[in-house]
Amino acid sequence: MGGVVHDSYKSAFSWITIWASLLFAVILGFSRLSYGLFLPGIQREMGGSYGELGMLGTLNFIGYLAGTLCLPLLIGRFPSRKHTINRVSCTFLGIAMIGSVFSHSFIQLGLWRFVIGLLSAFATVLVLSIAMDSVQPNQRGMASGFIWLGGSAGIMITGLLAPYTIDPSHMTGWRYAWAAMGIFGICSSIGFEAVIRRDKIETTVRKIESNTRNKEHVNVYKLLFSPKKLLFLIGSYFFFGWGYIIYFTYLIPFLVNQGIPSLYAGLIWCGIGFAGLFNGWLGGRAIDRWPSGYTLATGLTLGAIGVLGVITNSIILTSLGGALIGLVSFITPPLMTTALLRRKVPNDIYATCLSITTAFFATGQIIGPLFGGWIVDRFGLQFGVTSSSIFMAISAALACIYGGIQQELETQNSLRSK
């Protein structure tokens, strides 16, 4: 089993977590969620129905799922190469974003979206795992929140670019924006690697017998898929992935279809990202203080309510609903799931468990755009966007069940200790 040796643990705010947060702006805000913002511009230049454009989003998440499934195998085969795999993944993620700029057909763009999804899956798990290994255990919730906060910053930045990427007068604006984001991603990967090397974080590996490794894999699956342990937490993450991606894929097309100027649509998107900057801080503090599924369920419930702003046909209520989602249920579910998982999983199998858990999240994200595109083509954009609240509510219910299981186990442990 592998372990990580540190000169000393870092606080939640260090150069390592700062560069990790910048990378998450690329991994989440730029490479994945910017697609929803750029969708009107892509459709205007390349054509296609919302179902076809949703399929391009699905290809991205199929790549993401493939990455989360392949990563445990890579780590198992090369346990001392985690930093190398991360370095290659982050660098080539930026290069792939630049490559997608030169797409002139759905097939080309779809292939690039698949590759970007694959690489972002590697980067999501490895950047988070490497950064969290360096942080003091009692500050890992806050550190997780700070790192995921970078995703909100990425959303906010893409929102500021909306007038340039959505406005019909800038037909190829989305291409230049993606190229700039790819360059930023390469620079961020270089910065993250530099601070890791400077702080001399080294991975050490002990040789283990093959039968011990097989036993470890059995333990991983028993831990993750036992109803009395982590199964409901994983289920909650799956339905969150399904629900939130519908909202983020079709919100901007809905606003544009309503005749809202591109500047205002971009400001709403930017507002979600700005609120998410506080989400990381609030969510991290909350999960460190109340490490429970109930804490997770609270944010998800409020997010489901926020989605319903679109049914009012009021730009003010839609904006407030988006801000609520950004504040309590955009970054919060991933960071809280990460933190809750970190509390229950041994260090040596954490990366593997996180990767498997993320695979279920990715599966939800694959289904989401397909389901959302089908709903939109048949019932319209408003109904399609609103449908995301159903799956966020299911996610909240499963998180609540997990909280009840936690409480029951804690009660049993307390009675045994007396």
C-alpha cells in the first residue's frame, strides 16, 4: 500500500491549494461547464438541434466516466507515478481545449469533448487527492471548499465573456475563449507542479502480494456499496450529477430563447459563479463543523428550490434562483461528498474510492444532457431546465438517508464505548 510522506502538514490555505484551485477553474469551469455558456454560439455557427448539442455534452461526460474507471487501474499499475499521471493529464487537458478550437464538425468537436472529459477526470481526482494529502486532517473540509471554489471562479470568468461568445456579431468568439482558457490551463499545471516539487512531497510505495491487493479491492467495494456505509452517499452524488448538469447545460439557451440580451445572460451566469465563491467557504466550514449527510441534504434541497425560479418567467426570480444554486448547491455537493468520503476511507485507498465515487457522478452527468435534450426537444427549454430540480430533490433525499445511517452508527458506537 502507498503512503505520502510530508515534512509537515499544510494549512487549508497554502500555495498547493491555491494552485489546485486555479486548476479547478480549468477542470470544472472552463473545460466542462463553459460548454453550456458557449452552446448558443456553437449552434449558431455549426447548427444542430438541442438533442444533438446535448449529445456533444454527453460525449464529454462519457470521457469523464471512462477516465474515472481507468484511473484506479493506472494507479494500481503505477502506484509511484501518481504525480506524473497528474502532470501529463493537466498539461494535455489545456492542449486538448486549444485543439477543440479548430473543430468544424460535430464529429471533430465530439472527439475533442470526449478527450477533454477523459483528461479532466484524471485531473479532478489526482489534483484533489494530492492537494488534500498535504493538508492538516481537521482542515480538509475547508481545503476542499477552497479548491472547489476555483470551479466557481471559472464559471464567473466565463460569464464575463458572454457578450463576446454569445452575441451574433462574434460568430467565432467561443473559439478564442476556449483557446485562452486552454493556455491558462497549461500555465496552471506548471504552477501546481512547481509548488509540489518545491515542497518535496514524495510518494513512497511498499510492495504487496497480489492476494493482498485482491483483498483490498474487495474491501473497497464492500465499503462503497454497503447500504450501511457509503451506498446512499454515492447514490446522492449520482443524482446530483444528473440534475445539476441539466441546469448548467440548458440555462443559457433558455435565457437567450426568452430574448434576454447576451450581456444580461452572461451576468446571470457570472452571478452563479460569484455566489459559488462563497459556497466553497461556507460549505467547507459547514462540513468541518457538521460532517453529516444532513448538511449535504440542506444545500441540495435549497438548490432544487432555486431551479424553480425559471418557471416564474421572471428574470429577477430566475437570477435569484441561480444565485441560490451558486451559493449553496453548486460546489457544496462535490466538496462535501469528498470530505465525507475522506472521513470514512483509509488513506491508501482514498484515490481509488474517490475515483469510483466520481464515476457514479460522471454517469449521472452522462444521462443528464441526454435526458435534458430529449425533454427540451419535446416540451421546451423551460420544462427541460425545471426538470433538474426533480433529480436534485432525489439527491437530497438520499443524502438525508445517509445522514440517518451516520447518526444510527454513531449512536451504536457510543453505546458500545460505555
